Amino acid sequence: MKLEDLLLEGAQPTYADSIRTIAARWEALLGPDFMEGRDPEDLQACVVAAIESDGLADDAVLAVAGDLASLAWWRGPALPDELRGRLNRVTRGILTRVSDGLQMEPRPLPRSRLRRAHVILAGNLLDPAHSPSSGAIDYAAALAMDPQVDRVEIVHSGGVTPAMKAYIETRLGKFPASKGLALVSTRDNPDFLVDILGRGPCTFHVWCEPALSPVTSVVSRLGPTLMFTCADEPPVQFADVYWYFQQEDRVRRLWAAQGAPQAFIDRYVRLASGPCLDGPRPEPLLRRELGLSEDAFVIATVGNRLAVEMDEAYITGVELAIRDRPQCVWMVVGGLPDYLSTAFEEVLGRRFLHVPYSHQLDRLMTTVDVFANPFRTGGGNSANLALGAGAAVLSLSQGDVSALIPDSFVAGDVDEYFRYLDFLMDSPEFLSAVKAEQGAHNARMRDQALFLKEVQGLVRLAADRYEARGCGAPLSETVFAPQATLAATG
């Protein structure tokens, strides 16, 4: 089988062109026959072994490793812990060498400037509907609320679309010029770090910069760093503070299982809030506009990779829950292969509704009773929109969505998940109580004043940790050396 055909097997159609690009790159770097005579099921293990073989240049290793991570999202399966740990060890070693190669003396920084000046590494700014893109702007808006802040720069790779420009104006247009708000394109200014340093000391915030971008390891030498993490995956690169909404003990257990260094595990902090547009609930969408009756019980499944993310246990469980309840409708939002949508229609008939894409997902979620998250690691943005629209959210303990609802509503296993779904469908009182408690929890997560206060605490903590590791001394000496004291102040 050709490598391209192998990689396309089971992939989401929307990612086909990107996967063909990966296939061409792997044929050039690994050879067109590197999978010849090998079991296609061993693809991930074969790629990791090739990366470990010392036959590839460092930049090629980073490229192939990034490709493998993308394929895990686009076609599955998820990388097993053992393989992810091996992959991360190799790439972490490369990125640490890049960081250590920066010739600089220790760089003590004035505390007052670290609170006043912030640089957000945002990756691509694609569209307001792309949660990493809108989240970067929301992050900047929260920082700009601090009266002491006089500089917030958003570093991104590439251009900015008209829709993104409009969102930036909506979120940041009210802040005065004294806040020093600026967009910095790495494409237009390859020497952006020189310019940033020329404007004085700052705190770096790694938002959705690509996981293997060497910039992250470089800036960790230049100042205190905070990194947003998600998807149950340990970071590959060092930061003074990692943060997300998951419980500390759960994250530490997951990261340890995937081979993360103890220095990383010790630096994770759980926050109660995050950056978002904290506005009123969206204007309700009338159910009749979707062909739904007003008394229908609507269960929603939303995603861009549903053919990969919905496994047999999930699909079977939802179908069984709906089959004997005539008032229930399963609304699936996102691309589906024809064979899946046809099968759902044959089994459920009019109780299945497919919405291939929604430009106003927040309004669509106002028609939903329960957002039933598949058994996946992603889905946080759509679940957050569902919570903001007043729906109840159901999730297993894995992944981002479980961190967006109170711990007491997270199902421990598949059987418990579908028992919860039965309760929500059969008890209006229980459903109402769940919506109320989850709504209050979500309102706290959306509280931007609280988020600013929490981030200010993280900035102080990152500054302490930056000083404890020698104010920018090489990471191999202060973090990864066996004799190093891994201070995780606070």
C-alpha cells in the first residue's frame, strides 16, 4: 500500500490535503518504502523508532513528530502513553539544545515591569470561530484590564483575516493606546524577538503556539513563562508555570504516565477561570427553524473530527438511549462520512438531525438539552458554548470537557455516562438542577475579573521560579541536570 493511501485510511475528509502533504514529506525524509513489509497497525511505533534512530536532522525530527501528533487527531488512534513519552523525550532534547545554544548571561528582571509588560505567543489567528484564535484576543483583553499594564503584544504566524480583525476591534478597540496593544507577525518580522527585547523586560504567555515551536524554549531563557495546556497531553517544552482547569492530582498522574519530567509536573497550577468573551447568553434559535418540535429532547454531539472521535461504544450508547424515547432527537453538528450519516438515519429516522456546519454555534446550542461529549480529549470550545447557551454537559473524566463542569457531574466510566444520560432524559427536575449548577460553574469560569486576578498570581509565581532557576541560565543546568534543585516555588 502506498504511504499516502495508508495515511488517508480512516482520516477525516477535510484533512485529506494536509495528510497528503505529510505523506510527501515522510516519503522524502523517511523513504517511500519505510513501511514496506510492516503491519499498518504499527505505523506510529515505526515512525517513533525512525525518529529515535539518529538518522534525521533535528529540524526533520521536529517536522515528523509534529506530523505524527496531527495524524493522531485527524485519523487516530491516539498515541499510546509509552510512544508519546519516547517521542517527547527526543523532541524535548532537541528543543533544550536550541535553548541552551542561546549565548546570554543571567538576566535578572525588575518585578514591576513583569506585571506591566506581556507577550502572548498565539500561533495562528485564523477566525473567531477557531477557539485558539479568539482565545488569544480574549487573553489580551483580560490582561489589558489591569490598570498597571502598559504593554500587551500578540505574536502570531501569518496574516489576519477580516473576520479576525473585526473580532480584535470588538474585544480590544475600547482599550486606550497607552495599553500598548500590538499584533506582531512572525512572517512579516522574522527578528520579532529582537524587537520585543528592545522594548524591555516582559512576561511571556504561551497560549497556542505550536507544541514544537523552538520559540517557546528560547523565550524561557529570556523571561518568566506561563503556558496554557490542554487535551490531557504533557507539554514538550519548559515553562515556569503550566495552567489549565483540571485537578492537579489528575494532571500530575496523566503527565507522569506519559513520561513528563518531574520539573514539569511540579509546575502545573489549576485555575478556576479562563479567557473568554463574557457576554450575555446568545439570542435563542427557534427549534422550528431546524424542523424540531418544541417539546423534543435534544441531545447534541459537536466536533470537526467526529468520524475519529465517536467510537462504537459512544454511538451504540446514544442510539440505545434514543431508540425507545420517541421525543428524543440526536443532533450531530460537524462533518460526517456518508456511511455514518446514512446508518444513523436508517436506525433513528426523523430522530436524527445532521447539521454539517454552523456559523452560529452558540445560537444553535440554545436548542439543546444535553451536550453529550464523545469519549475524546478535545471538544472544549463547543462544550463551553453549550454551557453558555444553557445546556447541560455530559462528559467522561478524560479530556478538556471534563474540566469545564463540576467534578460531581463527570462520569467515571461508560456505563455511568449513559446512566447519567438516562437520568437527564427522564427527570426534568434533575435536568433543571444540573443546568443550574453547571451554569453557575461556567459563569465563574467566564469571570474575566477573576481570570485577571488568577493570572496576576501566576505572573508573580513565574517570576519567583525564573529567579530560582538562575534568571535565564541554560535549562540543562538548572532544570534537567540531575544535580539541579528543581525549585517550584509556591
